Amino acid sequence: MTRVRERDIALPDGRTLHVYDSGKHTRYPVLWQHGTPNIGSPPEPLMRVAKKLGLRWVSFDRPAYGGSTRHEGRTVGSIAADVAALADALELESFAVMGHSGGGPHGLACAAALPDRVSAVVSIAGLAPFDADGLDWFDGMGPTSTAALRAAQEGAERKRRHEEESADAPIDFTARDWATLTGPWSWFTEIAAAGVATGLDGIVDDDLVYVTPWGVDLAAITAPVLLLHGDDDRVVPASHSRWLAGSLPGCEHWTLPGEAHLSVLAAENRGAEDALRWLAERTGR
């Protein structure tokens, strides 16, 4: 198993960012952006293929998760400043980005805000901006996910109360998602538990940023982009990636029939492993 080193980085505003790093400076870095509610531990099921491709995982707990300090009032776009500080601390001139679910928009935001450093980006089952013109944002989303994000629309206090009252609400997973959790991607069970172990601040702040403006211009993205989505996703509907594909000229868009929010990662054809290979090809690995 690949060894992952952990350390804390002091940010310019005094906050702490808890960082994970799987490799050495001779390997090309891929920055992993985690979903909600997770911690930033890099994706264990992809470790083997990443090593074969000569890729180094770098990741971090988003503010208020795990060992990272909360950043009240953050936006999707503001995460780019934390990423830039992380890259400076690790002496990374450039890096690719891969994000799943809520990590998708954060990855795209990094590509938009740091065009000179982000070499390629993959968004898997990622959200589109809440103010996306022409997108019915909630259409196709399951009842639990819809209720959580509707609560966030009403502000932090309402969102926190919703989480406290709805802890046992069923997740909008399909049978294929649940089956995925019995295999290598059972890893999600561990990081999701860790994501809420320190409280609700992370999930509250995440859902607030998803229903407010991102604070970046997607038109500023110059790096190659791959959007990967299962067409049976009930947590983040596939229409979100379709909208993004129409707004990012030249991006690649893979839609996997029958796959859903987690099962899309484990798909043998054009799943997360193939997406990682796509990244490697665009970074010269």
C-alpha cells in the first residue's frame, strides 16, 4: 500500500490546512478534491493505478473538516487560495486536479482561478453552479439531497437545524451505489464517518457554497477538462455535467448509462481509473 504522509500547513490568514501527500517531487502531482461530507484522504482504490502512471496524490481536508480550520463565509472559488498556498508549501509548480461530487466544482474553480498552475482537471459526478442559466438545478435530484440543499438556501442556521433533525434520512443512492460500497470503494464509508466526526461545520459550509455564487469565471479555464457522470445519479443529476459541458468549449464529457453517484467511480469502462489515465496523458506521464 502506498504510504501517505500527513502534515499541517499554516495559511496566510492564520488558519491551518491539513494536507496528505503520497509521493516524492519526482512524480507528477494530482490534487484530489473530496466530496461532502468527507475528509481529504486521497482515494485508496486509485492508489495502485496512480503509482503505475507515475502520479503523486496531494490532497487536503477542506476547511472545517478533519484537521483543517473552519473558514466561515468561504465560497467554492475561495478554495483556490488555499490550494495555491498548499502548492507553494510543497513547491509544486503545476498539478492536475480530480474531484468527486462536491469536489468537482472546487476542482473547476481551481482551474479557473489558477490557470498557470492547473494542467488538467477531472470532475466526477460534480455539481454545476446554482445560478446556471437554463438548468433546472434540482430536477432529478433525490428527496434527501434536495431537502438538504433547500435548507441551505435558507441560511446557515436553518441548514444546521436540518442536519441535526435529519441525521437518519436515507441517502439517495441506487442499488448500484450500495453494491459499490461492498467492494474497494467501501473506503467511502470510512472517510464519510471521519467527515462528520468533528461536527457539522464542514457539511453546513459546503452546502451553503453549493447554493451561492462560486466566485470564479468558468470561462477563465484554459486547462483540458473531463466531465464524468452516471446517467442514473440521484445525488447530483447528470444534467449538471451536461450543462457544464455546454459551457466549457472543448471539454470531454463521458456519460455512463446505468451508473450512479458512487458506481460511476468503479465502472470498468470510463470510470475513475480511466479518468486518471486521461489525466496522466495530459500531463505527459
